[in-house]
Amino acid sequence: MGAMADAAELRCDAVVIGGGPAGAAAAARLRRRGHTVVVLESERFPRFHIGESLLPLGHDVFDAIGCRERVEAAGFHQKRGAQLRSPCGEHRILFDFAAQGVRPSTTIQVHRAAFDQLLLDHAASLGAEVVVARAKDLEFASDGVAVVGEAEGGGCCVVRARVAIDASGRAGFVARHVGVRVPDRELVKASIYAHFRNVRRDPGEREGDTRIVSLPNLGWVWLIPLSHDVTSVGVVLDIADYKQREKGDLGAIFDDALRAAPLLVELMADAERVTDFGAESGFSYRAERYAGERWLLAGDAGSFLDPVWSTGVQMALMSGVEAADAAVDGWLAPAPRPARAIARFDRTLQQRYAFVRRFVTGFYDEATRDLFFAPRPYLGIHRAVTRVLAGGFELGWLDRLRLQLFFLLGRLQAKYDLVPRRVHDTPHGESAAPAMGES
């Protein structure tokens, strides 16, 4: 911390490290609750980012931070549901939000550069001070925390606050400093992605759906419409499968994966790539603890799950608001009671990660993936699954019971073939058996 001597000094109630969705939500919530905030963000916005599909049951966050009108006025692409597609395209399972009683029944697909800029600008409009600087060092004391930020030109600043919220994404600045990050050894995947024009879409109101296309070896591809002419396309593979493919050429690996699914060859026939390829690997992890003395973890700084169900942005926004509330109810309260706030916040995030993770690991289990592709419309199972895929992480007892039945059927599928096998289906292996949500 020797850099502190010559650094400019800022003082505030809370320092938020990172200005993405979690950090912007935390900063806006803190300002709405009457506290001073400094946001340290290492990059100048707007900047490219993936994680572009939102969930309708997460939109209450926009009310909590006071930006619903801004988001609705931004003109982002509408999403009415999600589809699971077999490799050949002959089998489709539709999770339609409106048809299953989800309210609101639509959400948005976003260019993250514009969406993240909107959220950070909103936090700044409420009075959060945004400083473009990379967090380099920190020091905890009994009465607060000091964070050293290094600006682009090399200058430094020191932010002194009563509490720090780590929203620094996968960098996990505080999470790594306190040593609480735990990799998920079961979900070791790799993804390659880019934006394309002229990707073929479904007609009518299904045009804005997220489409998830299954691949052999339990891989999959996302297709997320971001505007009327741009689609985000990403391949997700098991890390072992990724390493076996041609090394050093992301485009070759991407194209090779798409050729495994005739539907993708058709949908991408006229596609024109408009961004460079990006890649991520080993991206699932959690935190042993999401809070400690004078610190809280929000968004990807605390945990990240495989993106198959598009939960990342919603979990980031929710945890940003929850981290802000925990800070206010804990260290920033007139009569501070941080232990209770820490315990409640940590318990909430631990439970949410475990809940969503069960759906992610189910998709990578052959028998349960079969069930995702062919659940029957009895006992309300489809409704319960759709509500989870719409962002309903906190369900009533009846939907929780339905989900227990769903995963029980997945275990039985491994032994008894209750539904058609879909993991490695081919044109000759497609079944005409009716499936729930099929259209």
C-alpha cells in the first residue's frame, strides 16, 4: 500500500469495484438508500461483453434501482421465450413465458455494451462517482477499507470507505484477495462466440427467442437475437472435447462444432461475422463465502454458472441490489449489525447458486437432457420448469414438488427410457412422439 502516500484520496460510505450490471445495480441501490458511493471501473464504457439474454422475472430489479423507464425506452429486442432444438432441427421444445403464466411475459435481449452503459450512467445520474481505474491493492481495518486504484495514465487514487462491494466480474478482485473462490470441477467447459448478421430466425413472434441447439457429446450452441440484423452465436463444449479440436484457430473449432448439427448449418448458411471470435474456458465457480468483515461479493465476482439458461445477468443484478442492502443494513446502519446482514446475504447467494446449478448439471446429464427435450404436459412440470427458465429462483411448494418429480424422472430415464433419446439424435433417430411445448 505504499502508493497511498502520493495518491489522490476519495472518501465514501461504500466503494464498488466494477461497473458492470452487478456494480451498477449496487451503486444505484446505495444511492437510492441515501449513501455515498465510488465505483472503480477498469475499462472505459461502452465495451463488448457476452451474457446478452435477460429473464422476465428479474425485471423487479429495475424498479429497485429506479431505471425501468430507461430500460424500456432503450428499444432492446423483445424475448418471449426460449427453445431447445435437436441437432437436426426436427424436434423443438418451446418454453413460452406467456403460455405458462409468467408475468411479465416478455424480457429483452441486449447488446451488453449499450445495456451496461445505460446502467452505469443511471447510477452516475443518482450521484455515484465513477472513476476509471483498475483496483490494484486493498487494506482492511476495523473501521473500513482502503482500495488503491490505478488510472490509465498511471496515476493512483485511494478510496476509503466503510465497506467494499466486489463486482469486478471474473477478475474477482476481493474474492481472490480473501481466498474464497472455488472452481466447479464438474462444469469445466469452454465457449467460443461472435456476433453475426443474417442468421436465419423463426418467423413471427418467435423471432426473438433464445435458441439452444444440442450438439453431440453434450455440447450446445446459443443463438440470441440482439437486434433485427445481429445475432450472438456461441458454442459451448466440454473442455476435453475443446482441447481435442484444432488448436490455435477459434474459427476452425467454431465451424467444426456447427457442422455437427444440420440445423446450425442451415441457420448459418448466409451468416456474416461482424466481430472477432472470443473464447472463455473453465468459467463455472462459486465462493465459499459471499461476505466477510467489511466486504461483499456481487455478480460474477462471487460466482458464475454455465450460461445455458441465461441466468448470469439476472443473478448479477439481483446480487448487486442484495449486496447494497446488506451493506446498508450492516455496516452503514445507525446501529451496525453486520453479522446478521452477512449471514442473510451469504445464505441467499449460496442457496441460489445451488438451485440454478441443479438445472445446469441436469442439462449435461444425458438422461436428464432427454427429459428437457421431451417433458410431458402432466402434473404441471412444464409450468414449473418454464418458471425457473424465466428466472423464478424462489418457487412455491407445489412448483418445488414438481421440480423434484422432474429430476426423479431424469434418474429413471437413465434406466428405463421413459422418453425418446435425444442426446445424439440424427434425422433417422428423430421421434414423432408428442412432446410438451412442441410446435
